[in-house]
Amino acid sequence: MVLHFIDPSRPSGEEQSSLQERLSFLSSKPVLTVYTKSDLRSIQTIPV
């Protein structure tokens, strides 16, 4: 399991693509993305 914390200082989308590239070798493992309260206010839906 990978626990990934979002860096709110990066442009939207950049963090996720960076995560996918770096963790591509873990494609069979679950990856959990952790959002802060400020992130949650700007996110309409969170994939589960």
C-alpha cells in the first residue's frame, strides 16, 4: 500500500501525473491519496 500526500503548492493535475509516473511499478498495489481540508473544498468528487 502506498500513502501519498498531495502537495497543494503544485498546479492541479501535476501532482497526480507525477505520482502515476513514479509509482508505475506499483500498479498492482493500492495507492491512497491523502487530501487536506483546503484540497477537499476545491474537489467536487473524490474517486474511491
